[in-house]
Amino acid sequence: MSRRPSQRPPEASADGSPDLFRDGRVYTSGEIGRILGYRNYQVIEEWTNKGWLKEAFRTPGGDRRYHGSDLNEFLRTYPGVRPQP
């Protein structure tokens, strides 16, 4: 089941889950979407636009990139955002 881009991540709380993303790696919006089970990567960009997820940098073509450590922090802050089976 895919979440709609307008869905807000749940309120913050720590749950002690293991990290899904490698700290030293940089990810694309599409990679993040696939790992978390979203069909549309635009939900990742929407979270970034709203300030919920920190963007690392943009490529010369304007594509967004995200650090694994920032993604793990995002998942700790919003524990309801988890991979879909």
C-alpha cells in the first residue's frame, strides 16, 4: 500500500529501531522511496520542502541527494515512516 504525498509523518518519538540507511552513503529521492515502499518519490521531496527531511545537496541537473545519517535521524524523529512489506 502506498502513502499519499500529502500524508504527514506521525509525531516524533524514539523507538530504538535499527538504521535502514548507511551513514556514509548519499541517496536519491527514488532510492529512498523504494526502500520505504513508496511508489512515488515525490513524497520524499514534499517532506523536504516542508522542512521535515534535510536535503544534502542538489546535482548540477537539480536532482536532490540525501545523506544516510540524515535519513536515519528522520526515521528516528518520525518512527511511523517505515518500509512497507
